[in-house]
Amino acid sequence: MARELNIHRSTIYRETKRNSGLKGYRHKQAHEKASLRRWEASSKKPKMTSDTISIIEQKLKKQWSPEQIAGWLKKESYLRAVSHETIYKYVWGDKRNGGTLYKEFRHRGRKYNKRHKGRTGRGCIPNRIDIDERPKEVEEKTRLGDWELDTIIGTDQSGAIVSMVERRSKLTKLAIVSKKTAAAVEETLVKRLGPIKDFVLTLTSDNGKEFVNHESIGKTLGAGFYFAKPYHAWQRGLNEHTNGLVRQYCPKSRRFDEISPDELMRIEELLNNRPRKVLEFSTPIEIFNQLSEGGLNVALHN
């Protein structure tokens, strides 16, 4: 039959399966069933209602991605769930009509820029402990307390942001230092992670000289301090990804000495309250508090 009609046999199988009745397959009955399905599909309520659009625009303005919004809507059963493709279509339609919602995207529709190798100015760090000696449990991302560290530099060396990211919960902590010195970075790490030192088991950074006081930092926080291999940024992939998120608010063209502590805390809050696909669309702060039994809430009041 399939050869005679010049179609695939699976097409015939699907047709008979969904359009057969108690007396088998009859063409009039099949036509009625197909017509009914088309009518039901056309009569469904539109998913992009005014209420749904309002929620989507609110989340976009908090720099949530379409995938995060779609996942959150489905998780919360809030209004009508829509796919991230639908949200993208809405945003690009808004752009064609002169709207600016697309500017809330992290890359604003641009392609990623490749990192180019160059001089790093890296030196030898005394008593450096290589990442190969780090506990294997860290790779599994099943426990709370393994942090990745880095510094993000402002234009014209106008200060730096010290970024700290917890591997299991994806919780982010940020702090500005006027100069990227070892003393300033040590003081910042101890100040931000000290209140939750019970949930700091390991620290992993790149080979920047600002982390030369790693022994003192590890001793104060009671944590092991490890270094990724040079030119192996993927060994701190979460940290590199988080730095990219921070750059959305603090681009390379911006002077960091113009960023106030309140603005930086707002950026940190936005990142920690943004649902993540890898967390099944829960937020980093939710996961951290669940695993630490509210440890972060306590620390916030210190």
C-alpha cells in the first residue's frame, strides 16, 4: 500500500492507529476525527495572554533568559507555560516594532567573542597546590562548600571585582577591591566567606599573583586552596561562566571605581535569585539555603 501511494509505511500505520474505531478503519470516520482534531487545536486558548506577556517582560528586565523564564513558568505552574522559542519570537517581534526587550539579553543577539591567548604576567606561586591534588568529591558537585575564585578587571585597571562561586548551588558572592593586590584579595575573601566558613571546604583559583596568600586564606577559612593549571580555564568553568554574567552589568569598557557597593550587591542579588536550568530552575540562593539548612540566611544577618 505504501509503495502504491508513494509514502512511508509509518504514515499508514499512524493513520490507521489514530483514526480507527470499534469497527476498524473507515474513511468517513477517519475524516471526521481529523477534522475534530484540527478544530480542537484551533480553538485552544492562546498561551501568550496579556498576563503572561506582562510576567515575561518583568523577568526579561531582570535579565532572565527565555529558557529560564520558560522553565520557571512550567515549574511554578504559573499562568500558561510557554516555550523559550515562543519567548524569543516575541522578543524579536518586539525589536522589529522598535522595542528594546532584546537589550535585556546577555549578549543582545551577538555572538560570543573568543578569548585570545596573550601574555598573562603569571609568576610562580610559593607552595602552590595543583588541582590534581584536590579531593575527587569536588568534581562530582554533590556537596556544598567547594568554591571557585577569580578577579574581573575594570577598564584602565580601575579596580577589580573578586568573584566567588559555589560549585553545587551556583551561589555567587562579589566584592570590589581598588587594587588587585594579594593583601586586598585576601581581606576580601575572608570578609565575604568568613561568615559562612562552615560551608567553605575548598577554594580553587587561577594562577594570578593576587592569590599568592593562598596559605593564609586557606588557614583562616579552614579550607584547602588549589590552583587550576595555566591556560586551563575550563577547570574553573563555572567561575568563567559567572564572570560572563557579571560582565553583562560591568562591561570591559566600564571603570570599576564608579561601581558602588550597593550596585554590586544588587548584581549579586539578581544572579542569586535567577533560576538555573542546571538546578532544575531553582535559584542558587534556594539551593544553598536548602543544603545549608538556612546557613546563608543566618550569615546575611551577621
